[in-house]
Amino acid sequence: MALDLLVSVLTAAAWMSAGVAAAARRPRTAAALFAVALVASLARVWSVLALAGAGWWFVQEKITVALPLLVAAGAAATALAGPRLLRAARRADAASREAVKAPAVAVPLLGAGYAATAGIVQTFLIGYPADPGTALLLLAVAAGAVLGTWRAMSTHVPGLRTATAVTAVAAVLGGTLVFVPSGETTAEGSATGGTAAMAATGSGTGSHEHHSASEGSASLMGAETRPVTDLRGPAAPPPGGAVRRFELTARTATVTLSSGRKVPAWTFNGQVPGPPLTAVQGDLVEVRLRNADITSGVTLHWHGYDVPSGEDGVPGLTQEAVPPGGEFVYRFVAAQVGTYWYHTHEVSDLGVRMGLYGTLVVTPKGTAAEGLDLTLPVHTLGGVTVTGDRDQPLVRQAAPGTPVRLRLINTDNTPHRFTLAGTPYRLVAVDGTDLNGPGTLGRVGLRLAAGGRYDLAFTMPSDPVLLRVDDRTDSVRITPESGPPGDGAAAAKGAGASATADSAADSGAVPAADGQTAGWPELDLTRYGAPAPTPFTSRSRFDRNFTLVLDRGFALTNGRPAYAHTVNGAAFPDIPTEVVREGDLVRLTVVNRGRETHPWHLHGHRVLVLSRDGRSVTGSPLWLDTFDVQPGQVWEVAFRAANPGLWMNHCHNLSHADLGMMLHLAYEGVTTPFHGAHSG
Ligand code: C2O
Ligand code: CU
């Protein structure tokens, strides 16, 4: 993609400067640049065709619009200007200098430059997919530029009026096609009504690729429906489970980091991160959320936890945001073991950045916790990286032989790279799910997607162990403690109870661990661990196939025009809802055509990774709730639709979500009484 971009810029620049050189009476320079432009144009054809090998999504607008335009304009320029230019360049006398200045030479060269530029503009401003309207509009703009140039260079342009009129008509037609939304988009996208009657009924069989909520609501009558507000957790735990009650009050506060630095923040109970929530598998988690003074409102979303839809905390979809003075009680059974987190979902980009998040850890039933177990949410707060509530290294002691588990959580908008030095270790769980047969790791970097979690496990050696974030700071330092391992484990547990009482230990000895980690290669998760049977594979028969092409482009999002982060050319709430029926096997293909990473996150379900860039997973099965779709990547994932409700499906770079990169996944027959168009 980068190479194609480079070639496209070179092509446009070469045609343009050939035209400028001709107009400036430089036949030799113009001829040389013309030759460069020809070669660059051929290279462009090649680079687009090469890119096509990665998938049609990457070249759709290039093959249908940009390339034909470039080839046509380049051929015209060659035919019209080429012979004269070469003749003039050979002679290079005063007469030939005047000859190349003629509009008949300069204008076709510049025209090819405009055409090449139009292709670049299209890729940047409009992106995927190109439609007839945008193609027409681009063509009109390029033609208009040619006419304008011609007019500026010559007093007589034959047929100027007619040509201008045709161009104007093309522009108006193109603009109408682009900016006046089609019937379907209007129905779904009217931001106020929006997806209010988000409901889908038994009408959905056949092709499911582009169902929209409006289609669903149209056939709502008579079908059996359920409001999402009925899909709530139980009032009591299953037999043998306890009730874990927590109270979280959202309020603004100034938090003091470990260095003494003060940061204005949005907090739960006055702290960032919010109180750590823990439970044992089978418990009922009950969280009473109160809002003291967050004027925009708050909710709680259980990231990666497949709660009933009515507990999912999506404002405008599963509940109203809790206003100042209000409250909401969440209840769900702690069925999944592992490392998760919670965060507000109302104006979540700002809210989470400001501190409205915390950790959720569920441990297996019947296994007493042993050793040192640290939950380490990494966040950028007030411009500094904090691990938990510390902007300085967290120092812990553990006796050699003690089992240690580090639960890494990325609560930021962008990926973080972790390295662990000083001990061999295993990456035992990803996004809360244990890996199968994870091997021993050493000098590797672990790239953790925004929103994702990694659990690392090792046995405490007799030397210090260092965890680094982004190869910079030592964020956690675990030093060996003298004494028999038994005592060490007990002491470590004791230390676990007072998470912030360790500043005095900050000046630990410099560890023997390697100083440089930046050069360590990145672990390829799709090849780590051992394969195991999965309930479905890429050869399964899927009931639904959805493709999401991620890009940037101008689009309406929440009623305002923006340079949006788009999905299939549209931005929230105009992206058609994906409709599934309970029990469906669903395949989701996510393609990143853009230049930024998109950590894709589906609520309410874990997805099994089938392939990345066409290569199957050869290591442990990977069940993820957040997967990092890097520029140029294509991820194929699948899930069983077994958690009825209305779910967000969005980029977890929350500033991208805010700029349109989110949509809904709806189960047939589930409705929302809320407005549906705003989902935080
Ligand atoms: Cu952590 Cu909708 O996300
Ligand atoms: Cu994104």
C-alpha cells in the first residue's frame, strides 16, 4: 500500500512538472519529465495490480476509476504532446522553446497530472468503495481543471462553452449521487430516529450481507420480539455461588500519581483506575453505578465479558446513560474465568481517557490463589504512562520459586509493546481465554491491542525480572526475596493486599536483565502454542458472512460531516446493522485499507480467529474479543451467535469510534426502547 501510494504521488508529480516545464519553455526538461511520467504511470499500473493480489477491497476504486482515468489521460497526453515535445527537445532552439509552450503541449501534460492527482484524492477523501457518483464528480473536477488551465493559457479555446456546460452537468450529477442519500440510507441514518426501532424479524433469510435496521423494523409487526431491557442478569447466583457487591461512583477528582504528580481526572470512587473488581467463577457480580457529577453521563461496559445484552452498558442501545444523581445496577454471573476490564461507554473516548475504567478478574472456583498475581492496566493519563495508579516503576518482591502471574491490560487507544526480561515465561491467556500449549518465551516483544489482555506466567528466578512498556520505562520490577519459597509466597500474598505501599522499595538493584529490548522481534500469536480442535473452522458452513472494509473518507457521522473513519464507505449510524439469528454461525472479515491500526472489538462474543492475511492460525486456537487490524491486514474471524441482544461492533481506538467507526450487530427480534443512534 505504501509503495503504491509512493508511485501514485510520483506519477502525478512527473506529469505535472512535465507540463509546467513545457509551459516554461524548457523542452529538454519537459521531455525528460515526460519520459519519467510514462515510466511512473506504467509502474502505477503494476503496483495497483500487485496490490490487487491482496484482495479486491484494496484496489476497487483504483481499478474502476483511478487507473482508467490515468491511462486515458496519459495516452491522450502522449498522443497530443509527445511527438511535438520530442521534436522540440531534439532541436532545442528558440522556435522549439516557443512551440512547447503552446497549450497543445502543456495542457495535455498537465491534464494527465490532474487525472493522476484525482486518483490520489479519491483514495484519501473518499476511499472504499468508489461509486458512480464519486467517479463522475472526480472526472468533472479533473476536466474542469483542464478547461481552466487551457483557458488561462490561451485566448481561444474551441468549444469552451459546451465543454464547460458538460463538465458542470457532470459535477452536479456526481454531487447529487454522492451527497443526496439513497432511500435506504435515509431511513436508517436519520440520526434522530436512527435505529430506534432496532429490531429484526423473521424476514431475514437469503442474502444477509446488507440488512439494515430499517428493513427489520418494517417487518416487525406480528413477529415475536423482545426488548433488550428484558435481557438481564439473574437476581441470585447459581447454586454454590456468592454475591459480590460493588459500588462505583463516577465523579471528577484530582488524582495523585505515585510520583506526586496531580492529574485532573474522571474517576470511579475518586481513584484511577477504578476499584479492582474480583470474583470467583460462578459468583453473581452486582455493581451499583452512581454518577455524582459527570455531566455527559456514564455507563459500565464489561469489556470482553459476555454478559446478557441488557447489562452491556451501551447508552442509547441497552440503557440510557446514567445522569448526575442517577444510578443503575448491573448483575451478571461470573461465568468466564480470566482478565477483563470495565469502562464507561458514554462519550467513551473522552471518558476512558480521563480515567473511567478499572479491572475485572475472575478466578477459577476451588483453586486457592497462590504466589504473586498482579493485575496491571496500562493507561496514558494526563500524558504519562501509568501502570495501575503508578507513573513510576512498581516494585515487588517474590521469593525464588514463587509462581508469578502478570495480567496485562491495555486500556489505551493504541497498541502497547511489552517485554519481560530476566526470566523465561509463558503467555498463558489472551483476552481472558487460556491458550493451548503455550511455549516458553524469551527475547520477544508482545504487541497488545488497545483493549486487549495478556496473562504472563513464570516461576520467580533468583534474579530480578523486569516488565517494560514500549521498550521505555521499567514499569514493573520484581526482585527476589530472601528466605525459603514457602515464606516468599506468603509474603507476596501479603504484599498483594496493599498495592501502593511499595514506594520505598523503588531503589532496587539494577537487574541483570538485558538493557535493550527494542530489537526483540514481535511474537506472532497466530503461530504460538499448539493447535487444538475448535467447534468450527474456516471450512465450516457459515450462516452469515459479513465483510467490514475499514478506511477513511468524508461521511456524515452523527449528523455532522466529518473526515470520518469509515466502514464500507459509511460512518455511524449509517453503517447497515449486521443482523443475525440466534444459533447462526457467523463469519466476519475485517479489512484495513487505511493507514492506521484498528483494534476491532465485538461486544458480547468472543471470536475465533480463522486466518490473518489468508494464512490460517497454526498455533493455539485464538479466541479474542479485540484484534488488532493493522494497515493492509485482512482478518477472518468467526463466532456462534449464542448471546441474543443488540451489540456494538466497533474500533476500540475510541477516537476512531467517535469518528464513525462503529456499527450494531442485532439478533432478530430484539428491540430497544432507546433512541439507538448514539452509542458512546
Ligand atoms: Cu471496550 Cu464498546 O468497548
Ligand atoms: Cu480504528
